Amino acid sequence: MKFSVFTASTPDWTPAEAARTIAAQGWDGIEWRIVDQEPAAEPGFWAGNRATWPLTGLEESLPEIARVTREAGLEFSGIGGYARCDDHANVDRMLAATAELGARQVRVTMPRTDAGEYRELFAAARRDLERAATVAASLGVKALVELHHETITASASAAFRLIDGLDPAAVGVIHDLGNLVIEGQERTLSALQLLGPYLAHVHVKNVAWLPGEPEDDGTVRWRHDWAPLRTGTGDVDAYFRALHEFGYDGWVTSEDFSTALPLAERTADDLAYLRAVEARTREAVAA
């Protein structure tokens, strides 16, 4: 496996700082966040993220994205795009940029389930993906559907139903440990087997479920929050065992949104932990 960092999780660093730091820590690659974001007084994961390239003017930024990545000695694990499947113009731009960069694959986001009636959203997204697959195939790249809570593809079963019959060389799925803790959890190995050739990429982060204060009648309502890889609800060892049992040997991208450790310590610790988990679970499966 190869390990990369999604720059949504490195908001304090400029692109050059992110690439240099990640490379120096021993990561294999980087997954650039590309989106027009809201400004913020302080850098944040979703607004004011300094390691984000804007979608506006993207084509003019491609030489610089390539240079920063290349000079750090990093590979592209893919592109972290935010163009929704029905935004055809920007989907096409992201696919073309991915091809020009040689990044191979790019995320195309799915509608949220609160955006309309589910069956209608699903049918429309299928049509959009059929179109995106045709464009991706012509460019030699792959459009990725992420398993993401609160979208029409929260689970592997939903994603498989959405893309079944499309060319797996042009459309694939991002399996995501942390998102599935929130919604869509299925037995990991079964989910990977269901996806089969559509499993194209893996994201790893972790989440904890936390109880709220009891209400007057004693009711406790739970909420989820981002947690360090080592301490969240998701079992990282079990996750990697399933990946090894399935035979996955591709990219694993960290997107750690916890804040218990300072950013540089967090990314360094994440890599050490992921490499250790990968090694011991590989050995356990091979035994």
C-alpha cells in the first residue's frame, strides 16, 4: 500500500509547506483539495484552508500544482474534488485537470439526501455518472464516488447499486472508514467484495460517538465528532485486515480532522500508526 494525505486536513499549511512537510515525514503522496471556499479569519478544515487550490482559475494553477508536487518528490494519490455530479461543466474541468496532472482519479460528489426525494436524486445521479464515465474514459482517468454520510451513497451497497454496469476503468468508489462510522456501516470485507473492481481508493479517518447531557426526562442524545485514528470508534486494525483479506494494495489517504495534536505531530503520528497497522495486519492475514 501507499500512503497519502488529503490537504483538507492540513489547513495551516500553504501548498508548498504541505508538500514539503508531508514528503519529509515519509508519506508517498498527496491528495490536493480543490474547491472555491469561504474566507475565514483563521485557517480551518472547510473555510480558509491554506492548502486548498481554488476551482476558479484552476487551469492556470495546474503547472504550479504539478511543480509543487513534483519538487517535493510526491505522487498524486488522486484529486480531492468537490464538483457535484450534476455540475457537468465543473465535473468536466476536474476530469480534464486530473488527466493533465497525471493524477489518474478524482472525486465527484453525490447529492445530499436532504436535497430532494431519494429515488429521484438517485436516478438523476446515475444519468450524471453515465455521462461522467464517458468523459473520464475519453481522458483515461476515473471518476470516484465516495461513501459519505448524508449523501445518496452512504454505504457500499448504495454506491454499488448506483454504478453497477458502468466501466470500472472509468468509475470507482472511495471506501471511507470514518464516514461509515457515522452512517452506512456494513461488514467491511463483505462491502469490499461487493464493490469488487469498483473499489478504487481508500480514505482513513476516525470518529467518536459522544453522549450529550441528559434531558429533563433522562433522554440522552448522541453526537459524532472527529477523533484521532488511535482512539475513535472505528477499528483501524480490523479495517486493514479486511483490506488485506480482500487483496487491496492501492492508495490509503489519511484525512485526520481531529485536533488533539498539533498538525505536524498529528500527520507524523498518523503515518507511523498506519504503517504499523498495515504491517501487522498484513502479517496476520498471511500467517
